[in-house]
Amino acid sequence: MKKYLILALVLSVAVAAGAKEKKNRKSKNQPVAEVVQLPVLVNGVDSMSYALGVNIATDLSNNLKTLPGGVYNKELFLKAFNDVMKGDSVVMMNEDAQAFLQTFFAAAQEKQTIEKQSEGEKFLTENKKNPAVQVTESGLQYVVLTEGTGPKPVATDKVKVHYEGTLLDGTKFDSSYDRGEPIEFPLNQVIKGWTEGVQLMPVGSTYKFFIPYDLAYGEQGAGGVIPPFATLIFTIELLDINAPAVTDQIKQLELQ
């Protein structure tokens, strides 16, 4: 403890000397850098308290960036935070604050959902004007990038593909190319847009699909990466078809 007190004294003297030097330089009308006085961590409780503050503030700062529109009044936020921590009176009680936030975020989510749905519909309407874009009865849109010469799969087949998936803004949410290996799966156990679209492809083909939300992950989205009502863009390369094993066929019959 004596060592920490000595350290605190040394730091205090250094800070005081720095402040005095700053004052003297100011008197000579010389521009100086502002001296930031750092807190002195005397003991373990001090260090824990400061570390806790850094940890909470860092997490909180990151969470605030996810607010609808990313906008908030920092001055009012800090005032409310300090008022609660000090036990001072507040404009909103905690119950009222929770009720307001619940209503606010629900309205923001609904607005975002409507905007996302509208964005997808507008994109697909414009996209199908492209002569290269073909549209199926379900509303699935696609462009043939490379036409293969192999057989086409059926829904009960297992297929091997390479693919890349993006949102309309170009954000990539998944890619077998990035992982360095293709994937293999039963074609009837993926989203509707894939089940329908890949059946159009001869082996050796590469197609680009524009999948409406109702043929993708619907109103819920997926994995925190794909938002609700999201129209998705997939580039898919069909590498091979593997007919289902006998055991898989038996399971399929049992399900039916």
C-alpha cells in the first residue's frame, strides 16, 4: 500500500507541475496542448472500478451504434445515466422508460420492415426489365451466366454447389468460395428459391438468382444476418448431382 501511496504522490506532483507549466506558457500567449489528468488507480478496487467502467462503456457505445438511424442525444443520455447513478430525480421513472423504449423500438422495427419489403419489390420490378433476366411463375428471377451440358437435378437429389449470397446493398452474408470448398445437400431441404432454381440448372452451369423474400427467409429473416423481408441475390455453380441413397429414399417415403 505504501508503494501505491508514493506512486500516487509522485503522479500528483507531476500533474501539478504540468498544470503550473501550462499556466506559465499560457501567460506568454503560447499555444499549448491540453493536459489531460488521468485518474490515479491506488488499489485493486480502483482498478476494478475503472476497468468495469471501460468495459461497460465500450459495450454500450457499440450497442448505441445499432439504434434505429444510429442517432441519439448524447448529452441527455449522459445526464440521465449520471442522475440515476447519483440517485437524483429523473424525468422518467424506470417503468415509464422501459414502456417508452418498447413502443419506440417496435415502431422503428415496423418501419424498417416496411422499407425493406418495399425496397425488394422495387428492385425486382426494375430488375425484370433487363432482357437477360428470366422470371418463373413463382416470381423467382435468374440470369444464366454459364450454361452447362450435364443433367438437371430433381428436388429429391443431393447436389454439390459453389455459391455466394448477398443482400441488395451488396453485403455478402455467405460464400462457399470464401471457405474454399463446395457444399452438398438435399435439394428439397433448402429455401424454396434454391429448390426451384437449382432444378433449372444443368450440371456445369452458373446462374445468378434474385430471390423474393417469400421464396427465401420470409418475414423473419435468418441468423441476425438476413433481415426480415429481404430479397436475396445468389450466384450458384452446380458442380454435381448425387442421387439419394436408398436409406434416404426410404425416409422420404416414410415422411410422405
